[in-house]
Amino acid sequence: MRDMKKDKNLINKKHWPKIPIVKIKSIEGAKKLTSGLSMEEGEKIVVSWKDIAVLKVSPKTPFYLGFMVGSHCQFLKYDTETENGMFGMRIGGENVSFFVLPKDLETEMRLELVEMVKIDHPKYKNLSLY
């Protein structure tokens, strides 16, 4: 096998940017997404979740937002709107990890959990929810 890291000098960390990840524990009693659901069926369950993780991303740069549940991984291919770098994600009956990827694949991003709240929390009434 050809060692591409050596052949192309891909050992330096600038070639391997880190992906910031925030792990969130499941909410007891929340509905779980079962395998075999259609996208529409899954969305009905997701919108029933009332617990929200308020996340903050920095620096301000266009990014892709994604999540992982078990071995399932997806990302949103459209722009994510934030308020001072913050946005909300629904939390359900399974552990979930959220991640961000800078669209330029160069910028070193940070992602942090600000707090866990209910969907109707007045402090975040104008926050974008995904």
C-alpha cells in the first residue's frame, strides 16, 4: 500500500482539521426514533420533543450543521441562522452528538453547549431552532 500521508506530506494538522462535537444525553420519557420510519414519520416524532439544547458556534463563518445518533449521521446542506452564534437543537429519547463543519474546510471552529431549556423558554423566543 502507498502511504499517502507520507507521499503527499499530509501529516501536519493543517491537513486534518478537527471537528468540534457536543454530546447530549437523551431525555427520559421522550419518544425514540425507530428504524424504518419515513422522513415524514420521523419529523412528527422530532417536533414532539420539547427539550432544546442551545448551542453556540464560533467564529462567525458559514458552516454545515450535523448530528449523529448511534451509527446514523446527517448534516444540513443549507445555511444555519444564528443569533450571536447561538441556535437551538431538539433533544429526544436517544443520546445525540452535534457537530459543525466550516464550509471552507479551513477555519478552526468551536461548538459549545450554552444550556438546556424547554422550547417555550422566553429568553430564546427568537432563536433559530433546527
